[in-house]
Amino acid sequence: MSNKHIPEIMAPAGDGNAFLAAVAAGADAVYVGLKHFSARMQAQNFSISELARLASLGRDRGTKTYVAMNTLVKPQDVESAGRLIDRLQKNVKPFALIVQDLAMLTLARQAGFTGELHLSTLANVTHPAGLEIAKKLGANRVVLPRELNLDEVKLMAEACPKDLDLEIFVHGALCHCVSGRCYWSSYLGGKSGLRGRCVQPCRRLYTQGKDKPERLFSCSDLSLDVLTKPLLSMNRVTAWKIEGRKKGPHYVYYTVKAYQMLRDNPQDGQAKKTAMELLDQALGRPSSHALFLPQRPFQPVQPKEETSSGRLIGEIKRDQKKLFFEPREQLETGDLVRVGYEDQPGHRTIPIRRRVPKRGRMDIPFSKQHTGPALPTGTKVFLVDRREPELMKRIKELEKELDFFPAPEPKESTFTPTWPKAAPRSRTRTRSEAVTLYRQPSKGKIWDRAAYWLERSIVGKVPSKIASRAQWWLPPVIWPDEDKKYRSVIKEAVRKGVREFVLNAPWQAAYFEDRKNVTIIAGPFCNIANKFALDVLRDLGFSGAIISPELPLEDLQALAQNPPLPLGFVVKGMWPFGISRFLADTVPFDEAVKSPMHEVAFVRKYGQNNWIFPGWELDLTKETRTLEKLGFKTFVTMLEPWPRNVPRPNRTSEFNWRLKLL
């Protein structure tokens, strides 16, 4: 191994015990979240003072601390985000920040942050050309999407510019939708995944026709395990990341140990076997290699198989009025078991108070908090965390060591951001315009300004006179093997007279660096939510931004006050729940599926992406006048052909217009 690069093993930690378990296991780095601006707000997360002590212990033991501040930054959050970065720099001195929002890159520089800046997978840097833009904006590392296969990781590594590193997920939960392209939880109730509040609607039971409910969108976990070996030859892939900031110390310890073995002993068959045994003990969901092997991709959504977190250890039985189960393995004092699935009414997590032998009896204690119906017999019981005496002993020893690292005297922040300049006011009054976005060329008369999704087949069909006046929208996700295709289609469109493109990721600006005669607009999938992000786009050459309809009115009002770029908004049409590379074989395209709340959805494939649409469209057209008064100039309708087998709804959605985005 001496002549090969050694990627670091990155462990998750959602609380102090998990952090200490990572240190005990010898993790090279631990990534954590704070009480704010973390994309895993359901984790316990850390205070500044607690993290300062743990980070000091980590430094002493050779373990770096990364802090995930990887949420969308709302307009009112900018100053508090900057002050938090300032406090981190003064009190914790983390090795790196992991960020999603472009504003964080600017705020970190202004606050004097001296560590590295890593772009989260939520930033959605999915194609090789985008890596140059990431470096240009000051990023030191890009976290790759979990959907990439081995060949695509190689393409990203080969294209990676000097002084930029790549990080890859090797183990942990898979979201059904591409990171940064999921609005499902938000569309159904204002709990945004981009803000760390996702309620995981993809894990629920869904129904097709008269079939019984199944978990049609619930993914098994990712486990690259023995397939990590070829990553050792990719020098630009400098970190192997383990997902799981909501997991306990047991999971953290065993997964770190397993991937250390796989990294350090790639030729040792016995080490591989031991590593697999350790991963089996880690209590994650059932796992797969997902799409990682290009010649043998595995669909990680298997509706008939188990995808609940934890290991199945029994089922509820009833003895007169008492509920109990007989565990399939011995349970230790301090173990945690969950009775029922996470979305099952009445599910509970129960600590084990005393050792229960294999096939012994464990009575379910009565709970005053549980007032719903009794759990039925046959309800599954899962072991979700362990408390092995040996591991807990090591954690206790490290807790004693923490006494040598007292919390520093808290240093408060007086940071005030330097706000970006507003866009220069036009001397002539500019009229607002309505834009209609089509999938196919319209056969009738077009009253609004036309826009089309940029595909070679559509560019060829639209007459030059119409094409040159239209907007052309790039897709929200471009995969590594599509880079050349889109460069070529853009060239063809420009030859046809096209002059305005809407980019749905900031990194797509790489396609236009040598095209000074075209206008580029940031599309709604760029997830822009504050003036600092708009300012970064302006520096990249963008001339305007169309804001995502996920933002509520109160955020739009703040964003529209002296913005650095002219603004547009999606007011009507088919906004997706999310965009995915995964889909269960049993889910047909353009057919209705229903949630437990009878919410209808359907799936449609475009290129390599599966678009999951709600069965009712967005309609904020009655708010257009309000938006015009705020200064918005462009109003977009996203058309989508309605599927024949999906019933027409009698309702529309206002998305989060009247809500407060958490």
C-alpha cells in the first residue's frame, strides 16, 4: 500500500457517543451537524461548546472534524449563518465545512474561515465539466452523487482539476431521489429536504390499482464493501464516506472498522470476509451495490423485500393482555429495539433494561405516551442499536480523556456580512413576460414566449425563427456520460440561432464559458434562495434567475429587495416531487400510484432520469400581480402531457406559498 494513495474513512456522528465511537475506531475524519443549518435536523447534533471539546480530542487522536452546514440558506438566515461560521472558526476550528448553498462559499470567506470548503452531494455536481466551476468558486472537494457507477466515478476522477478532491459514499442509506432534486416532503407539507426536514415520504406504503400497498419507492442501503478496491487506484477520490448521522455508536464503530479493513487489505481474502461480518453486525437496512457495477446494476428498490432500518429480531405475540416477543438473538442491557416500522402508527423504540437470552421472552412495557390502538400480533421488531460492554467501555475511557480538553471560553460573533450590490436599475421600464415551457413543439399558436427542454430531437423539430426567440432549458441533472452530448446539442442550438439558455445547475455554466454571444439564466432547480447565491451566479455570467416555487411568499419578499439579478418564478404547471435514477421494476410509467393519504403520483422517464410528478399541478397564477409588485419579471408555466391512465384532479397546489419553510 505504500505506493498507493490512502483515502480517508469519514464517519458520521449525530451525538457525542457516535463521535467517540468514530475516534475509538480510528476514523480519519468525522462529519457532524450543528443545531442549525444541518441537512439531518432529526439527528441530535451538537452545540458549539460540545463540539469544541470533541474536535480537540479528535485532533489529538488524528481525527479531523468536518461540519455539515449543508442546507438551503433562506434570505433571513444569511447573517446568522455567517455568525455561526465565525463562531466555529473561533471556537472549534473544524478542518472543513460541507455546504450546499452557494452563499456559504462567500460567507465563509467573509467570516475568515481558514479550513476547507466541500460541496455537499446536495449541491448536485453530477458531471465532469462542472468540476471546473466548483474549483473556480473556491471549493476544495466535491461530494459525488450516490447514483454514479464505477465508470462514471472514473470519468469524474479523470476530469478532476488540480487542487480539487472527490469524496464518494461507500455505505449507508440511499434516497430515492437525486440529492438536491427532491421536493417530495416539501410539496406535501412544507418540510423541505433541502432544509434538513425531510419526513421521508418515499419510505411509505403506496398502492397501484387494486394491488396491496407496497414500499414502491423505499431503497435498500448502499454498501460498496468489496467493490471499493478499484477506488484505490483513483488518486482524486480522497475520501470514503459512511452515511448515518442518525445512527448510534455501534453502527459507526463497526462500519469504520470494516472499511478500514477493506482499504488497508485489498488483496486479503480473510480481511474481506471479516469486514463483511462487521458490516452485517452494523444494524443497517438490507443493502446492495445499487448501480455501482455498470455491467451488473442492481435496482435498490425491491418492494417485496424488507427496507426498514435495523435487523429483524422477532414478531409481536400476545399472551392474554400482554404483548411480548422472543428475540432471535441475545439482547444486551442498553440495546435499543423498535417495535413496528417507522411509518406504522404506534411504533415505539424501547431500551432493553436487562439481558434477554436468545428465544427468551421480552414483554413490551406499558407506555402512557402511547394512546393509540394496540400493536397487532405479527408486528415486526427490529434491533436498531447495540450497547456492547467492550465498546461502551472504550467510549467511557474517551469521555474521561475529554476532561483534558475543557470547553474554550465562548467567543461570540460580531460578524456582519458585506451585502452584494443590487442589479443596476433599467432606465426603460421592462415589461414582465410569460414563458411556457414545452416538452414537444406546440402545434397551435403560441401566445406566451416559448421555452423548450434542450434535447437534440426538439432542436431539430423547432423552426429556426421560433428557436432563436425561445428559451432553451437544460435538464436538472446531467450525468457524467452526458457531458459531450450536451456540449454538442448546445453547439447545434447556437448554430440555429438560439441565444438564451436556462441552466438548472450552476455547474452547467461550464458549457458556456467560451460562448460570449449567449445569455444564461439560472433555472428553478438551481435552488437559489438568497442574495449571496444570486451574486455568485452574477459573477459566473448569469443574467437572471428563475426562483423555485418551493419558496414561500415571505422569503420571496425578502429576496426581491434589491436583488443582484432580475428574478423570475414558476407560477404554474407540473413541478416534480423529485427526480430519480432508481425505479422499482413493478412501477409502470404514466400510471397512478397512491400514498396512504390517497395522494396520487405518477412516474415518467426522460433520458436517464425518472421524474416523479404529483397528480395535481402547481397553480399560483392568481399571485402573479403580487409578484410583479415585488419586481419579478418572468413567470413560467411548466407544461407536461397528462397521462391517459391518471385521473384528472379537482384541485391544485399552492406549494409553500402561505407556509413557513422550516
